[in-house]
Amino acid sequence: MEIDAHWLQTARRMDSPNANDRPEGEVSAVVLHGISLPPGEFGGDAIERLFTNTLDPDVHPAFAAIASLRVSAHLLIRRDGECVQFVPFDRRAWHAGRSRWQDGDRLRCGLNDFAVGIELEGTDERPYREAQYHALAKVLQALMDRYPDITESRLTGHAWIAPGRKSDPGPAFDWAYLRHRLARG
């Protein structure tokens, strides 16, 4: 996979209005998330609709509380490994919310400012699929090639940067397996 003009060439592109300029232009970390809409269901276009502000609150009872949210991610990796990109990597997607991270010797807040947000279609409890790990490893390698400040040590989960508020990608995500996939190239 290659990144051209801050877009993943192999991803289906769907522009989200929920983005803005990064204050320092820094792209140096990746936050992994998990999402399913409706909760616990896969497929369909609800995630894309959420990230493009077109989610109909009347379609499902769970949508009423979230349809007005203005959120996005740079990339969604579906259960079958398909990648959908919403925001170019050099812009700030609105994925991490209130967040903080120990970055070496300093505590940093607001990871949206410098991190790429990748959503994996899934839940905290159900295992992610091989196709997702395969696609994720390729995407991460492309990001590391394009943005040298992103290294394996700069990958984190939403739960770790928003403790008590978020739990994704959850215990079903196999961090050791991802690291194994990355080591294999």
C-alpha cells in the first residue's frame, strides 16, 4: 500500500467534513479504535453516515443519541479488510476526543492534534478478523514509511488514551498478533 497526497491509494475515499488543520502539522502516532453501528452489528453504511453527518436518527434506536455528533476517523477497516478513508492523514480527524498520552518524558493532551485515527469495525468482545489484521499491518507499514515519526512504539488504543471513558479496541483486539504481523513485514 502507498500513500499519495496523504490518501491511502487503495482505500475507498469518502470525505468527512469533521476535520480541520493540525495545529503543528505533526503526524507522529496512531490511535486504534473499534466501532460497530448499530452496536454489535456489522456491515451497512451507518459508520460512513456517522462520519459524514448523514446518520438518520430514526433508522435505529441507538442512532438518536449519536446522530448529532461531529466525529470522524482517518480510516475505517471493515470486517473483510476493506479500507475506507474519510480524512487525509495530514489533517486532524475528530476521533480521540478528550485524550492524554505519556509521550516519552512529557504528558500530551489532545491526540487528535498529532495522531492518525484508525477505526476497526468490531466490538470489544468479538474477535477481529484476519483480513482486518492483514489490512491494518499494511496500512501501518505505509504510514511508517510516509511519516517517519510513526513507529511501532507510537501505536496505542483509544482505551489507553481516554481511560475510564473509552474501552476500544477492547480485549478482543490481539496486540501481540498485530506486532507479529508488523515484524513479518
